[in-house]
Amino acid sequence: MPTPSSYRRGILRAGCAALLALSLPPRAFGRAAPVLIGLDAEFSDRSSTADDGIRFGAQTAIDDINAAGGVLGGRPLQLVTTDNRSVPARGVANVEYLAGLPDMTAYVCSRFSTVALEQLPHIHDLQLPLLAPGSAADAIVDNHRSPNYAFRLGLRDSIAMQALLETIAARGLRRIGLILPTTAWGRRCLFFAERRLTLDPDFALTVVGVEWHRWGSDRLIDESYRSLREKGAEAILLVANEREGATLVKALAQMRVADRRPIFSHWGITGGHFSELCGPALAEVDLEVVQSFSFARAQGARGTRLAQLAAAHFGVDDPLQVPSATAIGPAYDLVGLLALAIDQAGSTRRPAIHEALEHLPAHSGVVRRFAPAFTRARHEALDVGDVLLCRFEPSGRLVPAEVKRSSRWP
């Protein structure tokens, strides 16, 4: 029986050619050795769009930094990508591979917290900073390790749930039902929802029921909805990915208008081809989804340019139609912050870069101005005040809810 180490080596031997993709350094750098940044994501998962969004955000930041002269007095940044296929064991093998490359400074993870959580012990052993623009599990950063090598610029489950509950309350809805996956993700979100309601007794929301769906399966999710509606739910808080979310939307669109309840969703549904899966049904449902970034709020000239480049890259007419845009801005800013840390460290030594990430100067990114992004005690760059609730338009544009709210709903 193979050992875990031999299994990981086997993965690398079998798939190294498919796992590794290097962007060529610009000729202007001559013989300067590149400084590496890793990206480990689920590139073989055809349903995911978050991987491509994160890669686009990170690579665009690298291109911009290289155009301005690179880092460390003239060395180009270079992206190395590995494919974990959303499998934690592959993610562990990939991060060990990345850490062994000369001048590898940090790596960016993608949407699946199950992979990032499995990688945590290894990134700390290898002193390899993890930069998270998409993985939402609080424990990725709240990992009780010192020094802590995980840094996040994106949503985490606790603030996503808080923002969703506060939005439901602000809409004047009081009786809610939860639809959650039968995974650690679902259990975490239930814990954070219950904790939020318990800590604030004046927060006048009542949970009428909790329904569980099998992660990755859309079977019976419409029955879960009907059960909660029959229990008196005035709103549904949904934690799901794109397939399950689209099945629920299409089921609601077939119901009488009087039987439809507003849906308030975690960002997971926007990690794939959600609007395409929903089709015309999306226009029939009252749906708000939590996001950590929107091109409608992109900051400064760089934010405007990133929006234009993203629309062109993904072949859409409007940046608000770009898939998984919520991960693009955070990935762009994380690479910018890492470049600052590399220059501040004065080398590619990862412990020095980690130390610099905790002591960065103020920085104006496309997501927001960071003053600073991280400290020794705080490795989360965003808080609940940075969260956006967004709505889909029939065209597939995802817009901040307070900017564009359908007249169909109060």
C-alpha cells in the first residue's frame, strides 16, 4: 500500500506536465531571474469559473508590476499554476512541489476551503505564505498557529452570514429557513448564523427550520424549499454552489408568485456558470448574493482598466457580466501587496516576506484602500463593512443591490 508521501510523488510524476504552466518573463528583464508566485486551483473542474477569475486577476497584477519594472530592482514576477482538481490530496502534493521551486515567494489558493484547510499544516512547515482571495472558511486564517502564514483578502463565512442576516432583517423579513450542504461548510455557516442570532437578542429573526442538501447534488433541493415554506419561512438563506442554486431558482420560477420566497445566498453560487444554468428563470426570482468585490465598485484608474481588460478577456460586453468577478479584484490586490512585501523584505526569503506582509505601508488597491491590509494580529484584509449584496439582472449582469433593485420586489 503506498504511503501518503509516495502517493503525492506519484501524482506529481503522472501529472507534472499538466500541472505546471509558466508565463514567460518579458524580454526587457534580460537575464534577471524571475521571482515566482504559485497558484493552486481546480483548473480541471469545468463547472468552476473562480479558478479562471483568480488566475486572470493575479496574472494581470503581475503584468502591471512587470511593466513598472518588476521587484527587487528589476526582477520579473512569474506565475506558476498547479491543478488540484478540487482534491485535497492533490492540493497538498502541489503545495509541496511549489515550495520546492527556487525563488517561490507565496501561493494563491482558489475557492475550495477543503483543499486550503488540508494544505495548512504543510504551508506552515514549508514557511510558504498562503494568499486567499476566495476560500471562505474562517479556520484558514484563524488557525491558531504562530507565526501564521495564511492571509486573506476576500469573504469569510462568518462575515458572509452576518451580512446575509442583516440584509434579511433590513428587508423587514423575520422568519427564515436555512438550506445548507451536509459538509463542514454547511455546519460552519449554521454555527455562525446561530451565534449571530444568539449574541444579539434584539436581532428579531426566527429560524423556522434547517434543511440539508448533499454537497454537489441538486436532488430534492426544491423539496427542502417547500418544507421551509410550509413551516412559515418568509425568506431562505442558501449556502450552495452553482448547480444546486440554479436548480432551486428554476424550481421557484415554476411556482406561483405567491409561493416564492426571497433567496439570500452565500457567494458559492457565483463560483461557476450560475446565470447560464438558470437561464430565463433568474429573472423570475428575488435573489441576493453576497460578494466581496464588484467591478461596479472598482477603485481608481487601475480598477477601471482591470474591468475593461476582464470584459475583453472573458468575451463579454460589460464587466458586470464577467464570471466570478468577486475573486478577480482580491487576487489582483493580493499580488500587489505581495510585491510590496517582496521589495520590503529585500529578498525572496519567505520568512522575511511573511514578516513584511504583517508590516506593509498603506496601499490603494482596486478593492479598497488598505491602511494597512494586514498586521501581526490581523491577517484578514476585509470585514463585514466591505461586503456587498448583489442581484442578477436578466442579462446576467451582477449589480450591487442598492444600485439596481428590481421594482418587482419591495
